Amino acid sequence: MGKKSVNSAPIEHKREWGKVSSISQAIYRARIWDYAIVRISAMILMAIFAVWAVTMPLDGTEQLVFGAGMFICGLYLRRYLGTYITLALVALSVIASTRYLFWRATETLNTATYIDAALSIGLLASESYAWIVLLLGYFQTAWPLKRKPISMPDNQDNWPTVDVLIPTYNEPLNVVRLTVLAAKQIDWPANKFKVYLLDDGKRDEFKKFAEAIGVNYITRDNNNHAKAGNLNNALKQISGEYVTIFDCDHIPTRNFLKMSMGGFMVDPKLALVQTPHHFLSPDPFERNLGVFRKVPNEGELFYGLVQDGNDLWNSAFFCGSCAILKREALDAVGGVATETVTEDAHTSLKMHRKGYTSAYIQVTMAAGLATETMSAHVKQRMRWARGMVQIFRTDCPLLGSGLTIAQRLNYTNAIFHFLYGFPRLFFLLSPLAFLFFDNYIINAPAGVIAAYAMPHLFMSFMTNSRVQGEHRLSFWNEAYETALAWFIFWPTLFAFINPKSGSFNVTAKGGFIKEDFFDWKIGLPYIVLLVLNFSGLVLGIGKLIWWNSFEWGTVLINLIWTSYNLMMIAAATAVVMEKKQIRKSWRIESSLPAEVILPDGKALTCHTQDYSDGGICLILTTEEMKLFEGIKHTQFVLFRGETRYTFPALVAGMFGNKLALQFDDFSLKQEEEFIGATLAREGAWDNWMKHSDEIDHPLTGLKQIASFSLLGVSRVFAAVKKGLL
């Protein structure tokens, strides 16, 4: 198991309600836990109790009472703060879920016919997968490390040399130039710092741009191994002690290296420091559902919690961008991995096998562009899923040498996360077996099924809300997986059969969506699932009222299950209606001190409302706004510390107390200065994704998904009516 750092003290959950449990404090502070015999004895007693709680035989009524008692205990515990209280909830959830699965495996399989057996075993396999992922997820996230940055030594003579690599293939220059201009301004000694633009597209305009701003340009005569090959080609031509990699749309802040490099100065085995991937534009879920910056996005759970959990066990892994790698470690593993299409995670796995350590710093110091369409999002996730399965097949973390048990479990969980395609589809279709064909997938009375299933479901929802609530709202994970399950299933299946199949595909960035449209190629599986589940619902209502009323409990359970599936499928369908997006660049809300200059040279102090790389909006008083009537040309001032930067602008509009300015023929130097004062300034993204302080409540998340399901149905009907299908 990985070593705990000095920063591994219990992290208290920040909640508006409840108090830190005095019991939790007493347990943590008790000196008796310093004795190994006490810890071992406690673990043995807990294991004995857990086995007894999972396997003790109970009839339906007794199980209902037992499950209700666990749920009431969970409701009581969740009122209190503290990591030990969270661990107690995790323990209750694990017992409830394991007890359910044990009962399912030993008492409920239906093997009357081959079809019954296939369906019953298929559902049990899907539930077993969900149980494994649940347990691994708890292990991974129950105690995040929350590592703090380590300051660099005062004497810069001892600072190492760093090469910044920015790989690009087919992205437009207007996307790439922002990253390169920001990277050039990273605060590091000039004689120990170089920026390289790695152009696999072999484009003259990129070469001329690099020459104009004074950064290095590298290309090659082939595109072998895609991004990994591009990086490895550069490694042959550079000599820095450390390599920093940014995807070409990830704009770094000036303090990136100063905040991230300190750990290398104190840990000679540290090979990787990873920081969050943050996106200044909405992904398809956020844009098409209208929830950008209102709910945590899909990636926030990983970068806000999972990587911090990995870090406790020395399992934080490379994510392809916004990271620093030690050149010595890269050379030791033969450079960036080329055997799979997820070269990043595979590279860090190789480093961990060699005994190197990694670190994760949850400070957002770069921002990029999210996928712009559901189609692009699906292709990206398919590549990730295929690559992780390729790792499992070619370099399985459960096998081989060099990894701790915790590292093996955390890498395995990262891989298993992408295997949800088949289980999710099986869950979406399972109740239809009874509603359509009267197949009993679970061979047990309806009341007993409910008595075992409800504690498992309720405790897992409650505990995950506690563990993940700041980073993902309840039921959103089911919606994400439902939306991607069909597309994830196939590449993972083929990668299991042939791990060398498939190729690297670049995620498109910087595009436009001229008009609303329904993406029928992506939406067709959802529509088929909608029709099937709606048909099952109608048939089930008929069974409940007329011809199967004698087993109303079984019918009712399957109707509830089907209704839940319909809600998730319809919500996924809502995302497939792509909303118009014609912005050249995204406006970023930020209140920065500024000045605007009148024609007579007088400067008015103001602040920004938002900005982009093409314009800026300033907030003035109503009286000050009158001074700009009839003015077409002006200047505005932004600050970086004590330095003032003046920029030319055109007055694009006046709205109340808001003055909209359009940039007027920036020089390359002015463009660089503007990026330095805005996108690349220190702390640019510190408060960007701060959501409401309201604590996640599962019912609230359920209501949100339900509302989006109605939106999805209405969008399908609207698309049919308009002929968009």
C-alpha cells in the first residue's frame, strides 16, 4: 500500500447542517488506536460481524425489519460530519449491498429453461459488476488525500530545466495560439524553460506563428502512434529535466510550474504531478440541457474526488494534459506508451511498476474546451473505453510486478469504470423479459425482492450522496451511463477480443453548430429503447389491471423498474438535440479591475463582467455610460499585478450600465498581454466551478432527471414534427 503523506489527515466534509460527531472525534483521538493489537482486533471483530450480517438467514418480514434498521441508522449517522462517520456509512452500504448479492446468488436464480437461466445469470452478472465497482469506488474515494502544493526553494539556481510540450494535429490555429501564448508566459527562469509546439499536421501557418512569437516548432514526416508518437518524437530532440504537457486547447496559468514543481524537489522518486482538467465551455450535457455551471459536470467527480482518492494510495495517474513528468522516469519506461490508445494512463502505470511515485494537486491551473457535440463526446469516450480495456488485456494491473495492492485495485477500478456498457443495457432491458414474455429473472416473491433490494439501493444512494455530493449530484451518473452505454459496449467488447483493434481519434475542438438539430445517428439507440420500454409499460399496466392482477406485486416491481428506465432513456434523448452554437469563442464571467479611457484621455475605473478572446464587457455607472454615446473607438486597461496593459477597442454596444467592446486590431504582443491578464493570470479558475452550497439530496437529483426526461420526449416529438429525424 502507498505511503501516507503528511497531508493525509482526515478531511472533514463541508456541510451546512449537522455537527462533527463527538463520537467520531473521540474515536479519532483515542490513543488506544496507536497499538497494533487494538487495530487488528477491531478489524477481526468487524469482519466477523460483516460476515454474519451478510449471510444470516431471514424471512421476508425479518429482512424488511433488518433493512429498515440499517436505513434508519444511516439517516441518523448522516446528520454528523467526519471521515469516520463517512466510513461507517460506507460499511453499512457494503453490508446491505453484499447481503443483497449473496441472497441473489444463493436463492433467486431461475434455471427452469435455457432462456430463463441466461437472463437470470446475465442479470446477476450485471449486478455483480455494479457491486464490484461500488466497493472499489468506496475504497478509492472514502478518504481523499487533498495534497497541498509545496513551495519551490528561494534560490532559483537550484530549479530544474523544464520543456513545455503542446501537441496538435488538426485543431485550428485560433484554438492552439491561446495555449501557446499562455504557455510562453509561465513564470519560470528563462534560461531553464522552453516551449515547443509539436505540429503533427505539418502546417506552414503554425510554423510561422511559432517563429513569430519565439517558441520552438517540431514536426515529423509521419503520424505513427498519433499523440504518443508526436510526444516521443519531441523527446528525442529536447533535453529538459522535466516535461510539461498541455493539450493544444488547455490554456495554462502563469503559476502552473511554481505550484506543481515543488514536490519533485523533496521526493526523488516522484515521476508525475497531475492537475485537474477544467473546461471553460459546456460539454454536450451541459449545453443541450442548459445546466452549464449549475450542476457539476461529468468530469468533476474524477478530478474533484477520484484522483484525490487515488493520491492517498500513490495511484494518481497521468491524464494526457496539465501534468509534469520527470524525464528520467519517462526514459526508464521507454517514453510515452504506444501499445494502447490511452497512452497517458498506460505511461503512469509503467512508471508505478518501476517504483516511481505520483501526486495529484487539486488546484485548477489550466482551462480548455469541452467536446462540442454529443457525437464528438461519444467518440472521445469510446476511445477512452477501448484504451483502458487494451491496458487490461496487454498490461493487466492485477498481474505483473511492481504495484501495491491498492495501486492494483485503483487501476482496475479505472478500467472497470468503462465496462458499464453491457450491464447498463441489461438493466434497461431486464424488466421487459417479464412484461413481454413472463420470464422470471429473479426467482423470488415480489415482497422479498423489495425487502432485499431496497436497503441495497437506498444505502448506496445515501452513501454516494455523502461521498460524492460536492462533485456529482444523485442520479446523474445513471443518466451519463445510459446516454453512453450502447456506444461504450462495442469498443470494449472488441478490445477484449482483439486488444490491438481500433485507432486513435482526435477530439474535434473549436467548431460551430449553425442550427438546432437532432442527431439521429446518435439518438437512434435511445429511440429504440424508448419504444421498447414504453411498450413494456403499456403492456405492464394491462397486466396489472386485467390479466396478471393475481401477481400484482411482481408486475408492480417491473413497472416501477421500467418507469425508472424510461426516465433515464428519455433524459439521454434530450441530450441528442444539439443546440445552436455559433460563438467564435466562449465568454468567461469574471470580475477583474479595469479602466476605460475616454477620447480626452480621462480614465474611468470600472470592472469586467466577462471577456473572450474577441471582446470584453465592462461595468460602469449610468452616468459614465452617457459619456460613450456616439463614440466608436476607445481603449481599455487591464492589470497583472502592478503592470498596466492598454488595448484598443471598438464600442460594440451599450446595455444599461454595460459597455461591450470589440477588440480592434490587436498586435501579437497585445494579444499575448491580454491573455496574460485574463486567461493565464494566477487564480483565473479558482472560483469558476463553485456551485450552490446546498447539499446534494437524492430526491432533488431524481426530480432534475425526471424534468429532463420530459424534455427529451418533447424534443423527440418536435424533431419528428419538423422532419429533423
